[in-house]
Amino acid sequence: MKTFRCPSRHGYAAEISPFLPSRLACAASQHYGIAGCGTLLVLDQDEGGIKLIRSFDWNDGLFDVTWSENNEHVLVTGAGDGSVQVWDTANPRGPLQVLKEHTQEWDLERPQSLCTFRGHEGVVYSTVWSPHVTSCFASASGDGTLRVWDVKMGVSRLVIPAHNAEILSCDWCKYDQNVLVTGAVDCGLRVWDLRSTRQPVAELLGHSYAIRRLKFSPFHRTLLASCSYDFTVRIWDFSRPEPLLETLEHHTEFVCGLDFNLHIPNQVVDCAWDETVKVYIPASLADLQPCAD
Amino acid sequence: MHRLRVVSGHLSPQNRLGPYSHAQIARSECSASLPVAADDIVVVHGLRTAIGKAKRGSFKDTTPDELLSAVMSAVLRDVGLSPDKLGDVCVGNVLQPGAGALMVRVAQFLSGFPDSVPIYTVNRMCSSGLQALFNVAGGIRNGSYDLGLACGVESMSLRSVGNPGDVSSRLMDNAKARDCLIPMGITSENVAERFGISREKQDAFALSSQQKASKAQERGVFQQEITPLTTRFVDEDGKERTIVVSKDDGIRPGTTVEGLAKLKPAFKPDGSTTAGNSSQVSDGAAAVLLGRRSMVEALNLPVMGVLRACAVVGVPPDLMGIGPAYAIPAALRKSGLSVADVDVFEINEAFASQAAYCVEKLGIPMEKVNPNGGAIALGHPLGCTGARQVVTLLNELKRRGKSRGRYCPFAAWKTSGLIMIDANLLTWHHPPVYFHCCTPLAGSDGTGGCAPLSRCLSAVEWAGFLLRVNPEWPAGTTNSERPL
């Protein structure tokens, strides 16, 4: 396990670059994100550990980060003041662009939002593009619903009342375009098939506090990871009768960020409020072969 | 604090899936985080006289008004405050007639205070000194004045515990009332028996007190807090001379376990409480200057600590001395802190039996208790001790450069209490929320790294309240005042 310590910064999101398997980014905030500023950390991992390549500061907390998929230097963060920043790792001076109003979708070519999608009745905690259908994305909300949207339509294509509590995270299965997972404040994960949304395909219980983030493995059809306020990261395989494969307790604070490496099979990055970012291969995955499909 | 509410909402246990039962998550304001406010009650400065053994020691011929006058003048002189700025003076005293109401007025004039400055006394037995602080803080809090002096004084050479006053004969029919007449030494035996504090444990505790005090005295630790006093002293042959007293004379550096073991029980033939493991009867005085922060800053006075809250608890009269065991948890609960968060506890050693019991009951590591010795070694001038402990505590915190002190007096008959004092001048800021089931949201200072949360807790018997004091914070994002 490799650890990066970021003193006085508490990690909210971590993502590994889709271009460079050794590159990762972490969106972190001062004072647990409750007040103060934020820092975007661009890190690089090697056998020796993790080092800081560049960091960018913002005057409010940064709560999410994602890498561009058409430019290896570009990343985007979401901030507590409602704005979205576009950064270039090659440009140390500041964001390339700052886009304000977080309820809207942006085209980086244009400074105004392309489209606004209304429908949710609560905070939208998470949105994820479908890896299979280009115009489709899913969103998880504090209103307890998982919604699937089509960019071409202005309204949600599908509304699933997935939990009786706020849903903090969702993710698509990388191998089945109809499968999604949601993680909620009720401490459960539910796997859904969009073709029959009456009940979940699987319900994964084990966390003792709200689930903060979920990711499906890019290498296995039924494997996913979740991180929670209960300080743990858990690995699940929902095709098994006993789905919980492993519980990792290497953090001492809320774990908020989680991502799989697209290039290094089964490598996971996570970040937590305990001022650390960790990169590791969970033991339960180390022996698994990547999925053939 | 929208974000805090959102996160709190995530942690609420409603609608929980699965059979997991968890400790309740509760959000509570952590006293450690209260930011600076103009209305804060701050401790500006404090001093004490040396403590002298009653009847044989340095102050055996000194009247209490002289002791009191010396500390009152010294405190104001040190900070350059003219006495006419004081809104009130409250003095703790137990043994003087009328708790010394006339005596203190004399002391005031001996100090050259103008007659426009009022003064009064308070008697909550051994907590009187602390109660004086509480009273002055209350006066500041309720807007009666901005600056006040809280003092304590006792001459046990010139007056003794004895006369219970005029009480009804019905007292004999009321068990609790009757218990109020139990001599203190017997209550110590009661505690020792009831809670199994052996003679050996008591002697060990006493030895530790003597050792800590004598080391502290050697290192000159008390020099900062003692104001020297020139006074009269009558020799055995009746000759009077003038002496300057600047050292506590009760400390016995040569104390050994064997020596303590030889002592005969002092209160009960087969008892375990001896002169060696009880506090000494002593003479002394202490004064603490308190003020409203806005006025203190306007006058450019220093700030040693900030007071926050008070609480009072009662305990059975026949077990007088277990007070801190109730007061301390009450204070900790109020502030969302635990024994582990506190670095130093000052617990009055009325008797080693009760002090040891409280320490054991609360699971306080001994190295955290009374770092400079306690009443067994230093002495316990009844009305003075509460104020004396605040002075010792604040100076100890200053020395350690640590952030928080808590001062706990406990009461004998009916009340038990705690004062908590923070003397931190570090500037660090953290969210004012403490999630009980998670690690506390300890703050980080701007330069990276966590500032330690250190606290002192000290207890005096007879005390009545909890004053919680917080460090100097930069203006924070929220401000929640706690009523006194």
C-alpha cells in the first residue's frame, strides 16, 4: 500500500488518469470541507510511493475531480462555491476555466451550460456517464431516487426509487449496459437492472454508516468497491451468495474518494478525511484474473 | 453551516438497512472550538501568597486581611490596573466571623482601593475560592460590571473549624442533616472504607504529592505565582520580628513511605487517615483578576485564559470528598471531551483517601494528576484554595505552553463542581462539532499538523461549580455562547 499524506487537507475524491496509469488526482478541502479552501493534488505513483506533481488551490473546498477523456493534462473539479474548474496540469498558474452554477452541464468549448436537467427533488450527489451509451448518464440524489437521463431528452428516462434514504453515489457496470449500483445513507448498496426496476438485483449490506462512493471494477463484471463514513473500503462481488469479499480498514476518518485504475488491474485509490490518499491492490482482488469479456 | 448539516444528515441512523445496531451518533458543540467573542470572560492575571502551616508556620501571626491585601494589590500592580476600574471584589472565606465580610473591607482599604469599589465574601466551604471566581464571572456575564477580582483567604492559625452555628435540634432526626456534623476526618475514613482505599494507597498518594511539590519548589516553579509578603512573626521567646515570606513551608521533601506508615490514625483508632495523608491546615490567600474580553482588550491587559461554563453537583455529606468523581464527568460531558483529552488534572487533596478514590474512579492516569503537588504537601487554607488552584493551574499551563486547563473543585456536603480553564494562545480553528462516535474533529493549524488539545482539571473539596474556559480562537465561522 502506498500512502500520500496531505497535511491539513481532507480528501473528498480521487481519480486515476485514464491516460497515465501512474497519475492520479485528489480533490481535497481544508477543515474537512466545512470551511476554508481547497486543493487539487496531482500525484504520481511509482514503486517507491506517491509523490506530488502539482497542486492547485481554490478558495473554497473541492469536492470532486475527474480527468478529461480527450486530453491527458486536463481535469475538472467541483467546488463548494458552486463552480466547476477546469485545470491543466501543464499550466501551474490557475484554472483554464471556471464555470459557475453547478446544476448545469457544460461544454468546455462554450462558457455556458448546454442543458439543464430538472427532475430531482433533492441534492444531486453524483452523476455518471454511461460507459456504453454515449448520450446517457445516471444521477443519484438526496431524494432517494436513481435517475437515468438521455442528453437528447430534457427529462429523465427512468426514475428508480432506489432507497428510502439519500443516495450518495452511483456507478455503471462496465460490462453490462443495464446494470448500475447505488449506495445510500441507509448503509446499503443496491445493484439495479434497468430492465426490471421493481427490485434490486442484489442488496449488499455490511457498511455501518452511509456509503460515500461506489465504483464498479473495470476488470470484472460483478465486482465493485465502496467506501463509507464507517472508515472502511469494502470489496463486493454481487454474484456470490456472500457478496462481501473484503473490508479494508486502513483509514481513521470518513473515506470519501474511490477509484479503480483502468490500466493496472485491480489497483484501487482512495482518499479520506484523515489527510491521506492511498493506492493499493486489495488482497481479495490480487488473485483474480481480469474478466474475459 | 449547511455543509455540516448535510454531513450530519448522512450520519443519522434513520432508515438504516440491515440489522446493525450502533452507538448513537450525536452531534454536540465542542467547547474547544468556541471562537473569540467580545463577551468572553477572561482571566487576566492571578497571584497567591505562599502557604504557611497553621499555628507554627510563616503566617501564624498574620491576620487574614494582610494576606488578602497583599495579593489584591500585587495582582493589580502587575498588570498596571488602577483599582477604581474594578466593578466588584468577591473573597472566599470560611472561618472568619460572617465569612470575613468586615475583614475583607479592611483589607481593601489596606490595599488602597477606593471606597467606591465594593467587596463581599462567599462561603462554600473549601470551594469558596472557586465560588468567588464563579460569582465574579457571573457578575460580568450578567452585565453588572466588566472587571472583578475573585479572591480567597484563610487564616487557620487564628481561627478553627468548630462552631456549627445555631442549628435546630430537629437535625438529629434527619439523617442527612445529622451527617453534616460528621468531622471531615471521619468522612475520609468513610470514603476509605466504602471504596476500599487502603492505608498503603493513601500513603502512596501522599508521598507522591510531597515529592511533586518539593521538586516543583526546587525548580522554582512557584516563583511566578507567589507574591512575597513582609509580615510579623513572633518567636517562641515572645520576640517579634519582621520576615519576608515567599516560599510554601508545608512541603516535606524528606517524606518516605516508611515514615508515613509509622503515623497513627488521626480520627479513628483503627482508621487509615493520618496527619501524613491528609491536607494540612494552613494560612494563605490568592487573587484572580477576571474581566469581559472587550474591556480587557480596550485596556490592553493580557489574557491568561477564557472562562466558559459552570456547573454544580451535590454529594452525600458523609462521603464528602467524592465530589470530583461526579463533577469531572459532568464537566467533560458538557464540553464533549473525555479524560483522555485532558492533560493535567488538579484535584484537591483534602485527604488522600478521597483524592485517590476520585482518580481511580475516573481512570485518570496518575501522571496527569497534580503535577506540582497538592494540598497534602502544600496545605489547604480553606477559603483560599479554590483561587490558589486557578493561579497554579494557569501558570502550569503557561509553562507547558499547552492549550487547555480545567480546574475542578469538588464539594463536601452538598455540592461538587468543576472549573475548566483554557489558557491557549495558539490560534487554531476547527469546526465546532464533535461526532461522538467518530474521532473528534481535531483542528489543524494553518502551518500543518495538529495542535495538541491539552487541558487541566483541578478539584477542590467544597466547591460548587464548573467554569469552562476556552482558548483564544481567531474569529470562527460560528459562535455559540453557552450560558453560565
